[in-house]
Amino acid sequence: MLYKYIRLKKQIRSLFGQMKDLTCGNTEKMLDISLIDKDLECLAGVLNQYNAKQRLAVSGALQHEEHLKESIANISHDLRTPLTVILGHLQLLKKETMSAEQMKRVETVLSKAERMKELVETFYSLSVLDTEQVNPQKETFNFSNLLMNLVTENYPALEHKNIRPQIRMPEHSVFLCSDRSMVERILQNLLTNAIRYSAGIIEMSLEQQAAGKITFLIKNTVDSAEEIDVLRLFERFYTADKSRNNGSTGLGLAVVKVLTEKLGGSVKAELQADTLIVMLIL
């Protein structure tokens, strides 16, 4: 009896170790059910059945997620063409002779169509970025010039909110070896976010680090700092404005995070009083 008890304890410990490896993801091997105790064998068999069902459930969930991503990408892609045509015709319509009321209606429709195109482009970009198909194409480019060009392009939006950004940069040009188009999208999204939520002040600074790395800081004052959860800022669909009256989808900073990670960099945010600070390292 003592010998049987010792063997039973040993096999229980073995089952415990196997279950621990399974739950930790260290192995996919089923439990050994060649046991001296029939009840223990039955328990191991039931646990194996449960494990098999869990594997099927996880596999099905992954397939569903991939199918959903593919569907979003396809739908977004299909919507881009008709939206482009609609915008083109609206732009042509604006050149026609119309009454003030008619022009106002055309401009309203044009504004909404442009907003819809922006949303579709964002959804498409995020769905594509989620796949492993997008690989950075690195080249050396002038980061300083890229940043200043983007600030210039966004001047109308800055002027509309009466913002004059304060920019601090090295006296010499800062170069970066990375994917230029990805970096441009990152900077544009950061700048758009800062303009949208700024309470009047935007500050930017750029520093060249060792080993060709750069650190870019963008700061903006906010009206309701207590409503912002910086730990969730880069989550998809998160927006501090629960009513979404500002037109934000909560996807811009999620795209920033995905792109930054693909480039091997890091991005983080913090709040200091009424100032939101985003630090980008590439």
C-alpha cells in the first residue's frame, strides 16, 4: 500500500507538472493517461478532452480574427474608389455657377465626403498594418525637413485654432535611416492629434541621439486632463471625448503605435498638469 501510495503521489505530481506546462504554453503535448489509478486516468482523459476543445476554440477565434481583418481591408479598399469619384465630381461642381445656398450645400457634402474618405483610409491602413505583409523599406532621409514640411502643410488647421507651434531643433539637419512613408504617417498622426486636442499651445522638440537614433517630443495643452487615460491612449477606438464631437475615431494613435513598433522604435505618453506629452524614439 505504501509503494502504491508513493507511485500515486509521483504520478499526481507529474500530472500537475504537465498541466502547468500546458497552461503556460510551454508544450502542446496531451496528458499521459497511463496511470495506476483508474479514477486518475479518467480525470486525465477529461482534461485532455477539455484541452482539445480549447485548442479548437482558439484556432477558430484566430481564423475569425484573420477573416475579419481581411474583410475590413477589402471593404475599406472597395469604398475608396467610389469616394474618390464622389469627391472629384463635388470639386468640379464647386466650379459651377450656383447660388449662395447651393454652394453652401455642396461645401457641406464635400466636407462630409472628405471626412468619410479619411475614416476609410484610416481603417484600411490599420487593417493592412495588422498583417505581416507590410515591411519597412529603410532609407536615409532628412527628418528635420520632413517635420517642417508637415508643419507647413498643417498650417491651415493650426491657424484655424489660432495656434503658433513652438519648435526646438538642432542647428544642423537631423537624418534618420528608416521607412520615410511610415515615419511621415507617424508624425502626421501625432500632429493631427495635438491640433485636435490642443487648448492653444503646441510645442515640439527634436534631438539626435547616439547610434543614429532620434527623440521627438510633441506637447500640447488640454482642456480636460482628468478625462484622459494615458495608459489607454494608444488603444484602438479610445478617445477622451466620449461623445466623439471632435470627429476622432481613436485610431490615429493606434496606427502610430503599430508603425513605431514595426520600425523598432518606441512611443509613450504622459500627462504633466494640463499638458499631454508624447515621446517618440526611432
